[in-house]
Amino acid sequence: AVVSTQSTGSDKKTSPSTENIPNLCEDSPMSEGLLPNHDPVTAEDLFLLCDMFYLPYQHGSRAVQMLLELNWLINCNRKESDSDWSDKAEQFKLKCTAIDDLVTK
């Protein structure tokens, strides 16, 4: 038995032509998947983001901790504990830098 592999015109499905539609994304920074000069988002970045914005109207534990640290830095008598204040200010700055890096990713 011989089976014919030719299709008839009625079997052929037609799709709309895309020849005349311009590619609007070809010059987009996302056309290659990542923005140029940006690192990919890591799991730690996602944990930071989720922990900062835990629930609507409720901060995550990292955000609460940062607010407490900022309050301490603002209200601390700097002359009495200058070295302690500097250490905590540096740690706070590192946390702010991590958040800033996440925003630019």
C-alpha cells in the first residue's frame, strides 16, 4: 500500500502574515534578556526584596531592623559612643548600598 504525503489546498491552515509588522523590540535593552552593564538578580536579592516589603502595610524583618538602626543612629549621643556609632553607620550604609544595587538590577 502506498500512502500519499501530498496535502490538498483545503488541508492547509493559513496564518496571518507578519512580514509587514515592524519589530518594535529589536532596539530594546531587553531584546537580549538583560539590561546592558547590569548583574543578574540573585536569590539573596529576592530575599532582600521580599523581606523589605513583607505584606501590605507591614514591613519585613530587615526593614524593621533598618528602621530601628536608623533611629538609633539619629538619636544616639555621638560623642559618648563615637566608635560604636561609626561601626553601626558603616553597617547601615552597606545595607543601603545593597538595596540601591537591587534597584539598579
